[in-house]
Amino acid sequence: MATYKEESPTTNRWIVIGALTSGVATALTSIFFIGLLLPDISEELDLSPSEQGWLGASVVFGNLILAIPLNLWLTRYRPWRVAAVTFLGVGAFTLLQGWSPNFAILIVGRVGLGISFIANQAPRAMIIQQWSPPGRLPLTQGVVFGTINFMMGTAYFVTPYLLEVLGSWRNVLYLIGGIGMATSVVWMIFGDERETSEFRKRMEAQVENPLLSILKYKQLWIMALGMSVSGVASSAFEIFWPTFATEGLGVSLAVAGATFGIMQLVASPTVFLVNALPAFARRQTLVLAVTGFVTMGANLGLLFVATVPLLLIFPVIRGLSSVYFPVLMIMVYQLPGIRPREAAVGVAFMQTSIWLGAAVGPLLVGFIQEGTGDLRLALMSTAFTPLILVLVAAIIHGMRSKQTQTAVAVPSRPCRGA
């Protein structure tokens, strides 16, 4: 059982972060690999395109309503315990999806999975801050995001083969649910908390409501806009592109799985480097602008290229451009004067934003496909949304420049509005 520690050996940091990351990676895999299972699920449960859209979006329903108030409330409790409960929830609701006899129960399992994952945001943000000095946060975030992408990429590669070996989509969900339960046990054994004097002082400095405090940051709202709109295409392609690839491009499910696997595996070192290397860390807005253009191009390539060698170029490009997510998330911790509970609520606010986009994407594609019968057209309706990152980058760059000028002119006056 976790106990608060004033100081812990440095080597413990990566053990704790590793246990935390394994649980988060399993949760995200459970959420997003459903696209590879969707053709079999749709055939067995006779789902219409709009029902497929609801299935893809349902995981975020609870998140949109509960993410901010739930995480605000959970910042009052021991992060170790909250994380343990959320990891158990991920495993349990994934198992429920495997058992589900009908569409309604499958939706319940997806909603429960989403709530379990979003409730993990507060303890994750608190634990990362406990075990990482402020100067080390980008490195820690890079390791976390890189490891998650690697584990998800591996899962995408093996899922089509698991379908063949295990015989059904239900057995695949049972396997992932069992792994989710195992990661919760790993966390209970190796997870820990660490409270330093610096962390305690920052916690005690929080005298106002963290939600009201964090929402005063204008930059956070702009970042959330970029996160939300860019999430539309990401979720739409995660859910529907495997079906489009097999039916519209004539490629196998194994190739579709490999496409997303390559995307995540390429993203793994990329998201690490973008946070760990000062050359990238100093150019966050430039990175955001470039990734907006590149992601749009990769989305279009996935819709019109059917030759497998050429097709696999685009997941490499999308993997490289996925750095927008860790860049925006690390910006939360870099807001001027932010405190631990505010950072946790800020992370939840950003997650709510991307889940909003993740809900819109599959629903939009599902309804357009049902109305037009054209899945390519439906996916194309979301392909251009990453361009919003270019606008976001320009606005944030301007806000930061103004903030720097103000700080130079009046060095004693703190700036909390940007």
C-alpha cells in the first residue's frame, strides 16, 4: 500500500511512472482498438453506420459531463488509491464489453470505460508532479507518451492476428480486459506517492477553487480549442478507417492494423524527443503549426492511396505529426504560476476538449455515411480539421510574445492571464 514519502531514491521514479504508464496504455488501447474489431462486431450485432458512430463516440459521453467536476473532486484524495480504482474499472468495463449480448450493454461498457479512464487524469497529473521536479516534467511526459504510443502500436499490429487465433472479437476483449486487471495489480504493488517540501508548499498555496483559477488562463482556452478540433479527425479515422481500408481500398485487416501500428510506433520516439530536446521544446508553436499541415495531408493520403507500399508512408507521416498532443499537454504544466491541483484540473480540461472532438468525429462520419452511402466522403469531412492547429499556434505565439514584453516592462508583476 502506498505511503507518503518526503524523499525517495531516484530509481523509484521510473518504476512508479512505468507502473502508471502501463495502466494508462492498456486503457487507451481498450478505447481505440475497437476500430479493428468493428467489422466483426457490426456483422454479429447487425449495426447500422450511425450505430457504429454511436459506438465509437459513446466512450466519451461520460467524459464530457464528468471530466472536470470529477477530477476536481478527486484531487482531494490519495492519487495512489484513485489510480488503483480507475485501473480496475478499465479492466472490468472492457470485460463487460466482451460479454455484452446486445448493442445497449456494449454501449454501457464503453461509457464505463471512458469514465474510468477520465477519472485517472487527476491522480496521473498529481503523481507525475510528485515524482518529477518542474524542470524534469518534459522528460517525464516524453517517456510516458512515448511508452504509451509504443504499447498501443504493438497492440494494433497483433490485434488482427489475435482475432484469428482467439476466434472472435469477444475473446480479444476478454484478453485486453484481463490485461487491464493485471495492470491494476501491478500498480497496487509498485505504485507509490512522493511528497517533497516543494510539492507541499505548492499544494498549500492553493487557496482558491482550482477550477475557477485554471479557467482564468486565456492560453488554456486556445489550447483546448486546438485539442478539440484536431481530435475530430483522429477519432473518426481510428474508428472508421479500418472498415474503409478493407471495403474501399481492398486491403486486409492485417494491413489496416499495421497502418495504425506503424503510426503509434513512429510516434513513440517522436513524442519523447519533442519534449526532451530543447531545440523542439523552445519552438512549441512552430511544431504545432507544422503538424497541422502535415496531419491534414496524411489524412487525405489514407483516403486515396490503395497501393500498400505507398499507403504505409502515410501512417509514418501521421505518427511524426502526432506530437501536437504531448506539446499541448505539456503546455498546461508550463502555464505561469500554476499549482499542482490546478495542473490536474487543467489536464482534465484539455482531456475534456479532445474527448469532445473524439465524440463528434465518429458521429459525424456515421451520419454522413448513412445519408450518402459514401464512407470516403464521410471521412474526408473530418480530414481538414487539423488545420486549426495552425491558427492556434499563431494565437499562442502572439500571447506569449505579449506576455514576455509585459514581464520585461514590469518584472515584479505576475502575469496569470495568458
